[in-house]
Amino acid sequence: RAVMGYRLSFDAPSAYQTGLALRQAIWKKDDARWPACGIPDAFYTDHGSDFTSARMEQVAAQLSMKLIFSQVGRPRGRGKIERFFRSVREMVLPGLSGYIPRVKRSYRSARKKQQRKMAMAGRTERQASLTLAQFDAHFRKWVLESYHHRRQRRIQGQPVERWQQGKWLPRLPEQQAELDLLLLREVKSRQVHQEGIFFQGYRYMDTALAGHVGTAVVMYYDPLDLTSVSVYAKKGHGEEERFLCVAHCQELGDQAVSLKELTQARNAQRKQLHARLDESQRVVKQTGASPAAIAGVTISSDAGLENKGAKGSVSRLKPPAFMAHISAEFLPEEEVSV
């Protein structure tokens, strides 16, 4: 019953989202508290379009993983997953700020009660109680520190103990690069500069790129975590792509920022910038001062939004300024991919 991996997202279920959950489930975790890993021999699922797609069939074939679809009225293998979702509903969600239980009879009264609480706190329903990153941290802590160490009757022990008692070697790819090529989204050719690789206005660097300055490479990235990208040498005729490195973005550090959050936050920042410029133009008409001197900002097509310092130096806004507030009352169980 150990949790091997999961995916939290506001995006609709898809073969790609399922693939990302598989990627986390299969590869070894950096956290020593999470030993579960390996390619499963069988993958039990229902007949959702994200599981029955040609993409999932390709993934299963390349991983030598058997896809087993549940039959109508006989949901073989799915009872454990449904029981896990129930544990999430009962043990995780009720303790989160802004959560409203899905109980038909009491839903309306519970919603009104929650609205009153939010009004007293000066918030509206459109203002998020938690960001997706905050919920992910809360959920992961529950999995690793509570769920994995809670004794379960059917397995006669704790999930993490039973996993460690198995004394078997998980089936793993030779290197993580194989999973990247199979499961991550591809970005078309990127040029290697002396400063590194630029993507979405951020610079990604690794020492291995020094010998490839001026050449084109292929990048693979996780749209929910832009802190690093996998870089491969482009394949020639009859050749396979060759793994070069995992390049990291120092500006983002270890703070996972998704492509969607980055885009939303930049749009919000641009709106604020245009509002300031409009205000500066109004002041210009009254005082005759320079708009740039009043606004103190410049716009870069490559880096997005930039801020000029007192001495004219240019520096990007730090990642926390790009963190978007996610408007949601609660995260229903359908958004937890296991």
C-alpha cells in the first residue's frame, strides 16, 4: 500500500499528466524517507481517455509494463486506490484552510458558514487559501510522515515497513535520462550560449554545456517545476539523442515554479506596469518630467519584466514575485494522481 508517486495539478487528466506521475513513481527519490521506486510489472486502471490513449500504450510497451483495464462491474485492483482517496478526504482535506466537505445535505449550510468565516477574515472565495505548492508540501508530509507509518490491517503492518521487508531489487531504467525522453515534454531546439541556455527568460547552466557553446540542443522539462531542465545533444541521421546534463536555474533556486504560474504572474506584473506607465504619462503632462524617470522600469522581450536600479543596472524580479495565488476553495480528490 506504499505510495510510489503522485501528481497534483489543476490541468485536466491526460496521458502526459499520468506519465509525469509515473516518472516520479519509478525513479529513486532524493528523500530517504521515501524508498518506494521501480517500474511496476502491472498497471491497473479504468477506461479513462488519459489511460487508453496510444501514448500510454507506447509508454507501457517501452517500460515492459502490462496495462490491465478494469471490467465493468469488476473494478479489479482499483479498490486500493479508492480507499486511498477516502483516506485523503478524511485525513488530509478537512484540516486545510478553505475546505468545504462534499456532503449533499449539509453542503449549502457548510458553504454559507465558510463564506461568513472568509468575510470576517477580509477574504473572498476567489482568493486562494493555499497555493498549489503549499498544498503539495502539506500532502507530501502527510504521505511520508503519517500514511506510510500508519498500521494497516490488510497488510498487517506499516506500508514503509512492508516495502523494506520485501528485500527485492526494484526494476529501474539504467539512467533517469531514459525516463526523461519517454515521459517529459519536449522543447524544440535551443542554442547554447556562453551564459548557458535561455528558456522563458531564465538562464539554465551546467559545466557540461561549456563544450557545446554555439550548438543546438534539445530540452525536456516538467511544466510544474522549471527549476531544472534535461539537456540532450541533437541526434544526427540514424543516431539517438545523447544525454548531456541537467541544467539548473540559479535564479529560481529550489523553489518549484510552474510554467502556468510564471505566465499568470508575469501577466499580472505587466498589467501593474502598464498602470504605472499610464500614471506616469499623466504626471508628465502636468510636470514635463521623463516617463522613464518616473516609472523607473524597462521591458525586455527576452526576460519579461525587469527593474532598473538607481545606477542603471538591470535585475530580474525574484521568483517569489512570480508566485501566483491559486483561486480555489479546496482541492478535491480527483486532482490527486497516484
